[in-house]
Amino acid sequence: MAARRPKPSSSKKAAQTEVHRNRDKSFLAVAERLFATLETFTRYREGNLSLDEITKLLGLPKSTTFRLLSSLDNCGYIEQNKDSGKYSLGSRFFDLANSTLPYQRLISIARPYLQSLMLTFGESVNLGVYDEGMVAHIFSIDSPKPYRVSATIGNRAYLHCTGMGKALAANLPVPLVEEMFLKHGLPQRTKNTLTNLAKLMNELESTRKSGVSHDKQEDVEGVSCFGSALFGADGKVVAAISVSGPAVRIDPQGPAIQSAVRETARRISFALGWVPSEGKSKGE
């Protein structure tokens, strides 16, 4: 007859239960803080936050916040910019959740290029995406000049009369573009707005070949804008950028701005994984 194992005493069982309970509590507390740290970034579209900013948002001791960020950094979910010291969501996070945060990575990649573009010309720069037949502003950097053009994040604008809108439309499937023009119409925003569909489609074809669009005071009187499309790893258009400002300042710099916008769009597209077709580059 096999010998029976002695049953643990009630005091020993209570101690074991307490240990397991404490472990569970400890694990849940750490997990909660890790997810809270990640969620801090998802609430801010720009995504670059300093240690002090994250510490304040989390309401935790600075040393604790630093350890959380270091752990997430080691796992690839957070990345620290070596120059600014600020943190942003890492590539592993986007691999895990790229379908739920479509703009965070795009903005994070495009921001330094757009900042450089703004500093070069001193005019406002914008980033927009296609949204149900219109262009939605998702990021912008305003000109430091007192008289400037400012965009409101989240606002949508027409494709047919804006720099970013034309850049997007020029690189979308023609049937889709024509369908959206029929849906939203071609309203006469200013006296310069092109409302003839055939002429507009010809202009979009020219835009596709040159790689740069031009809003010639077509959306807002007195405002001029140059735009260019961004492409992803699959070769499809994912967004557009633009430089906009008072026509009296933008138009005299037209050739220089066109060249810079086109080149900036190419660099951002490369950073997004875009590879030009063999023997042909965007804008050629």
C-alpha cells in the first residue's frame, strides 16, 4: 500500500496562497503600467514625448517611468531618439498594431522631413490622407510668420482644388477618382477653381508625371500651394504633403518649392519602404 503524502498544514497552505496572491498582484500592477505607458503615446498623434512629459502623464515616479520605458525599449515597443532624447512608439508596436494606428508611424517618419521643409521656406507644411473622396489633414507645422496659412487637424478638403488633394487624386485609380468627383462634385471655391472634369483629369495626369501638384488660389483666394504624393512599400499612394502660404510669397519661389516638395516626398516615401519601379522614379 502506497504511503500517503502528508497534507500541508493549514498555516503552510495559507502562506502559499498569500505568495501566489502577491505574485498575481505584482504581475498585474506591472502589466497595467506597461500598457498605460503605451497608451500614453496613442493619445498623442505626434508621438514624441520626453521622460518628464511621460512621467507627468502617468503620474508615476520618474525612476519608475524610466524603468518602464527602458523595458519597452529593450523589447522594441518604444524607441528613443538619440538626438532629442524623446521617446516614440517602436517598430515592433506597429508590427503588432499597424492596422489600428495607421497615422502614428506615418507622422513620426514624416515629421523631421516636414520640419526641414518648413525651415527652408518659412511657410506652413501639411500632411494629409485620402478619406472617402476627400483629403483629411492629419499633421501640420505652421509658418512662424505673422501672416500665414494654418490647417486644422481633422478637417477635410476637396481633391480637385487643393495641393494635397490633387497629389492624391493624380495617383489613385482613375475610376475611383471620377466616382468621387461625381459624388462630391467640383464646387467653384474661387474664380480660379477648375470645374471642367476633362481639363481636371488632364491636369491630374500632368501632376502624376511631374510628381508635383499646384493649387493656384483654387481653394482659398490669395493662397497658393504645392503638393506631392507619398508612397508605401506596396507602391500605392498613402498620403500627400504640401507647402502652402500667401500667393505673393509662394509663387515667386515656385520652382524651388516644387523641387523641394518633390524631393521631400521621395525621401519620406523611401523611409516608408517605397521602391521605385525599375528604370522609373516618382516624378519622372
